[in-house]
Amino acid sequence: MSSHHAIRQALQDGETYAGLLLGKNGAPDHHLILLAGDIDDVTWSAARSWALGAGGDLPNRRELSLLHANLKEMFLRVWYWSAEQSEVRSQLVWGQNFSSGIQTMYGRQFHGRARAVRRVPCDCGA
């Protein structure tokens, strides 16, 4: 079940197909699904726990870019947490501003907004 049509058919209530993300550094390609609902005014740890409890995860930076490109209208024009921590300073975490499109970092204790995603592996002709 890796074809685009099959993925769309398997969406659960409230989910939205965001698109195909090409693998990087040997990672497989995957379809990205935006889960229903969001959470506001939470630290990164609380956002991550919420996303996992919703059956997904926070999107990484590349996934946030795809969400901004394909589903911007489904987000408030504010900043959203990502799952990616800074490689240099682990207390900082990346996020995406859905007004400007800019990605920047905030401290884990900052209170932001979050959406959850799930990933469906794609054989994509392999």
C-alpha cells in the first residue's frame, strides 16, 4: 500500500495527505500524513508527548517545509515546533513560522504550537 491512491484511501478521520517526502542520506521515501488537531502554549517536551499520544510524531524540518508548501491553509499563521533539536545546542529546537515560512530555533521551554504527523513508507517503484 504505497501508491498515492492507496494512501489517500487509507486516511483516517480528520487526517490530510500532505505529500511525498524524498529520502535523504539513505533514508527511504515516505508519504506524510497530517493528523487532526493541534495543541497550543506547550513546551517542546509537552508537544512531543502530545504528538506521540496522538499516534504520530512532531514533523522534522523537511516535513514542516512540505506542510508549509502544501497545507499552509491548515495552520495558523504562527510558529510550530519540529522534532529536530539543534545539532550544536541541544537545548534549542527547530520550528517553522507559518506566516513568514522562516525556520528558526527556540529553547525547549518556549511555549509554542504543535501539529502531529505520521509517516507511511513508500516503495515508490523500488
